[in-house]
Amino acid sequence: MKQTFFDAHAHLDFAEFDHDRDALFIEMNARGIDKVLIPGVSPERWSRQLEIANQYQCYFGLGIHPWFIPSSIDEAITKLEQQINHNLINPLFVAIGECGLDKLRPNFPAQVELCLKQVLLAKKYHLPVILHAVKCHTELIALLTKSKLTHGGVIHGFYGSVEVAKHYQLLGFKLGIGGLLLNPMAKKLHHVVSELPLETFVIETDSPSMTPLNSPEKRNSPLILPSIIEKIAFLRKKSTVPILEQVNKNTLQLYEL
């Protein structure tokens, strides 16, 4: 039976794919990469994102990334809720996000406000939330603990300790594992992947970003997913087939597909 892969986080709507998007999807299909989730990042980009998602039948989330803080958070949240309501009947719409916190970027208080309001929309509409988290696990865990979400979500591009990972797990969150796993120096992530239950993980690429170290390609793509599965299997001393089956199951269950 042909193996299939689900990229739980890929920005295939970005301009980096405009010149060869058709060819990439053909190659993905040939390699069994048949499901992708495209997260939203800003109101200005939602239209193009939804166009690509519908054209290629990709799942999608709607959200505002902490790198794109709007001039009026309240106005942007109103637009987001309008988009949510407009897409509730679209079976491809499965999550709120990408939103979150990033201490490497400015205006952290505004990030917290923007993130919290999106998390509360996820709670209101009973949807999982896709969270960007950079050097802010303490603050994000506190925010999520207070929010008491019922549908959890994904901590995208997870990089943290086993202890932090367990906090997210208890809050009902999966951990997004991507190209960083292929870096021989990412020992902390290797430890997390080898120690936590396999039910904790989904696989993702964050394409076109987060290209693996020493990759011949400058642009990342979902084509690296088999390498991620192979690395997880190596770390857990298991074969790839049950690993892939379980992470696919995790993703499908999270998004109720």
C-alpha cells in the first residue's frame, strides 16, 4: 500500500512557489504527499491563501501571525471573525492560525493581545489553534492555561525541553516537528521526539522557510516529509510505517477529518 503524508504546516500560497506550484504539487502527489494545511498569516494575504487552498484542495487555517501586527488589533480581529463565519461551511477550513508569540520580534504586549483574541475565537468556534512560539513558552503556556481550550491545537515548529513539551501535551496540544529535526545539533528536539508518546506529534515543513541544514535547496518544500519520518523512526528505533501511520492519525484526529 502506498504511504501517504500530511504536511500540517506549509505556506504554499507564498510567492516563492508562484513559478512552479503546479509542478510541485505533481511531484508531491507522486511521492504520496497528498494532504497539506496552509496557515493564514495576515488579512492582506488571506485572499491569495484561500485562492490557492481551494485550487489545490488544501486544508487551511485563518489567523494573524505575530510578525504581522495590524495597526488596529480590534479591526483585524473583526475581519478575522468575518472570514471565519464566511468559511465555516468550507470543509477545507479546519483551524485558527497561525498566531502566537515571538520574543525575537518587537511589541510583545501587542503580540499577547493579538494572540489571546485569536485563541478566544478558537474557543468560541470550537476549532484547534496553530501557534507560533519563539522564546515564549512560559507566557504562552500561561495564556493557554487561562483560556481552557477544548480543541487544543499545534505548537508549530516546536523547540523546547521535554518538560515544556509535557506542559503543552497536558493542555491538549500536539507538537509540530519539521526540518529542524534533521539538524544533527538539535539534540534537545531529538530528546523530545525519542521520549514523548508518538501520539504527541504531527509533521510539518513551514515551507518555504526552515530549510534543513545542509540541504541543497534554498527553498523548503513538503518533499522533505519522508526524511522527517525516517529521522523520527531512527530516534525511536522503530520502522517508518507505524511512525507515519500514527502521525497521520494524530493530524486527522486533531482536525476532525
